[in-house]
Amino acid sequence: MDSSILDTLGVEIIGVMSPVSVCMLLVVLLVYTLSSATSSAAVGTIRTAANLVYLESPSDSATRKLEGALLNALVFVVLIAIVTFVLVVLYYYNFTNFLKNYMRFSAFFVLGTMGGSIFLSVIQQFSLPIDSITCFLLLFNFTVVGVLSVFSNGVPIFVRQTYMVVLGIIVAAWFTKLPEWTTWVLLLSLAVYDLVAVLAPGGPLKLLVELASSRDEELPALVYEARPVVSRSPVSRGSHLGLLVGGVSERGSVELQAVSQDNPNLRDSEAGNLKNEGGETSPLVPNLRDGRTSSSGGSGSGSSDYSVVDVRLDRGAQFGNGESEIVVDEEMSPLVDMLGWGDDREQTREEAPEASMAATRGIKLGLGDFVFYSVLVGRAAMYDLMTVYACYLAIISGLGCTLILLSVCHRALPALPISITLGVIFYFLTRLLMEPFVVGTSSNLMMF
């Protein structure tokens, strides 16, 4: 039976939704903290890649704001598409080192400059007593450690995940400085672009995922990876073995080892361990002592006539859920022949690494998804907390639906469309309908 994300859906959802929730919460706190320090007029004068064509002004009409927001969103999406196609071409021609260095520079720039600006704003807002040299050293160390944590292999996964969330918070906090009309139109445009880029034939993200899968490499992008969860579903080989060792718990780690004739003490120790750990001997696996007697009188072929089933329950603990791991010795034995493994030994060797890699990979979520989820909630926080709650619930619901679809489709899916669409709908419904109703009933003492 093939493994499915549905087997561990709750753990997978929590592993993805927890960092997303933390990212959105911290962005909302930053928006509330820095909103008094930054005026809306100053925000409107900032020229970024998201408002190259039109600078929104409060005095403009609604039609003018909508037209300008549509032009800004169109230009921004086209720029993103061009950059993504350039990355695909570079990755196709194996400019992997260039892409890695570009990602390192991007992370360094975001943490050092954009993060440093937010850090200075927080220091000024709370009047923290810190000198410029100490501030520079702290920021430099934070930036360097962040770049090394994101792109190095020997770093604990929790540290890498933390810095990925920090990168999302910093970028999202800057995007919340965009004007209101531009923000909403841009979010909807990016949701449509994400849908086309991932699912449409020839889409840039679809091509990038297919290239990475064909080469069995990681995506050349900033991607948050949840902690891997090993499925409980046994492979076909393990199911056959369960029939053979009918008293052995499936929660243990089953290991088949060929017993060597030259080391009888090892046999006795294996037999003792088997009895002490509660293992049972299958009728297809003869008694160890009988095997040793018959092999001593044979022609030296007894080393491959008998096998030991060693059940070690403690090894399952390292998988977190007590899953079964089956390790088969390279030396063939009659037990392996009866299972029909002898003819497919080479195929099993080739498929084992792929199954191992699939079991150790968790759900991956692009950093852009973190950013635009948080931008939506941050923009909602500029109006009212009620809209924040509604947008948060909508985003989490959309992300849960996306994960369920991922378990059904077994392919890369865009994470923005459902969540962003629900978030925008819930924002305007709450702002236009729910908020006036709740405020009216509360002011008339009809609801407390």
C-alpha cells in the first residue's frame, strides 16, 4: 500500500500552520508597533517594484486608484515572471553555484538592510539604550548566522526554520507599507499568477519543479521545510515479512541477518537477544541451535541456510512514531529466495534510496507564501482586529484545503490561490457587514 499524507495529516498540518501562524502574528505586532512611527503619507511616497507605474494618493478617485493598482500589479507580476524564467534557464544550464550565491546574497540583503531598518525602527520606537557599534555587531552577527543557517547542511533544522520565518516577517513588514488599493489588487494578481505558474503547462514554477525532480535535487529557492514525518504504511516487503514472523510486533525494527558459521558465539547471543526481547521463531526459520548442529556437519554451506530475525524495539523510537524499518543483508538466503527477492535484488537496491528519501522529506512551503499570507493579515491589522481574526481563519482554512488536495493529487500545488481568495473575501465581508453589525449591536447594548 502506497504511503499517503493522509496517514499523518494532523502532524503535517500542524508542522506547516504553526510557523505560518507565528509569522502572521509577529507581522501584526510589528504593524501595530511601528504604525505610529510611520505616517501613511510617508508610506505613499515610497517607490518600490510593486508601485513603479502609479503612486497612490489619498486625494485620487476610486477609479484612478483601481486603474493605477491594476497597472502596478501587472508590472510587478511581469517582472516576477521574467525573473523566474531567467532562474529556470540558469538552472537548466547547470548554473547551480551562481543561483546558490544569488540566494545567499538575497538572504544577506534582506537580513542586513531590510531587517536592519526594522531593527532601528524598533529601537527608536522603544528608546532602547544601545550604541551604534553594538547595534552594528549584533546586526552583522545575526545576518551572517542567518545566511549560514539557511544554506548550510550541518545546522539544526529548528534554527533553519526560525531564520526562514524571520525572512518572511521582514519582507512582509516591508510589503505592508504599500498603499491599500495596490496591496489588495497585488495579492489577487499574485494568487492568479501562482495558479498559472505551478499548474499550467510551461509555467515557470512547474518547469523548475520538474527539473529539480528529474535531477533529484533541492529547489534553488528559499523554501520552508516542515519536519519530516515517516509514514506508518509498511512497504510490500515488510508486509510479507509480517506473515513470516507471525508473533513479532510490527512496531519493532525487524532485521534479517545471515548467520555466519565461523562465529557461533554470535549465534548464541542473537538467539538470547531474540528470546529476551520477546521475539518468536517462525516455522520457516528453524531453531538456531538445530541450525548450528546441521551446519557443523555439512559442507560449509550452512552459513546461508539459516537466518535470524532480530527484533529491536528501541530502534523504532528514532522515527518518532515507532515505524518498522527492514534491513536485509546483502547475502542471499533461502528465506529471501522463498519471498522472491532473489530475482529483484538489484531493483530493490535501486528503489531503497528513493523510498528512504521520500520518507525523510516533509511538506515544503515557499517563502513567498509566508510573505503574502502575512501581508494580507498585516493590511487587515491596519483597520481592525476583527478583520485580523477573520483573515487569519480564512488563510488557515485555505492552507488546510491545499494540504488535503496535496495528499490527493500527489503533485506540487500552489499555496496562494485558495488562502488569498478566502482571506480577501473574508476581509471585505467582515469590514462591510460583520463590523457594522457587531459595533451597532454592542453600542445599543444588544450584545456584550
